Amino acid sequence: MEARERLLTPGEVASLFRVDPKTVTRWAAAGRISSIRTPGGHRRFRESEVRALLRGDANGATAPAPRISLEDEDEIQNLVS
């Protein structure tokens, strides 16, 4: 990791993927996206990895792109409607 790389909150990642922050937390817990824990126990995500996942660039990311489950599809439908 670059010494000055920006770390994103679950809310910021959720906005980029257009999902609920809890979905991002579930992805991290399932190992679908890697996260860093702050001393206070909060999750943070490397911006470069998140951007690579958004681009679909598996080479730039350490974790596979998040898969959307049926629960996630329901959340997306609620956002769209």
C-alpha cells in the first residue's frame, strides 16, 4: 500500500457501488473485498482497490469483484424504485 493512499469508509464505497453500507460490510466479512481495521475497529478500504473493482480490473485488486447476492439485488431494486 502506498504510504499516502486514501482510505474510504464503508459509506463512501457504498456510494460508489450504489449499495447500502451494510452490503459493503458484508462483502468485507465474506472476503469479497479487503479492508483495513482502524484502532477503533472501523473498516476502511483502499481507494485504489475499490477503483480497480469498479473498473473490473482484477489485476489491480487483491480480492475478487464483489458478487451481488439476492439480498443485494433487493437493495438495488429498492434504490432504483
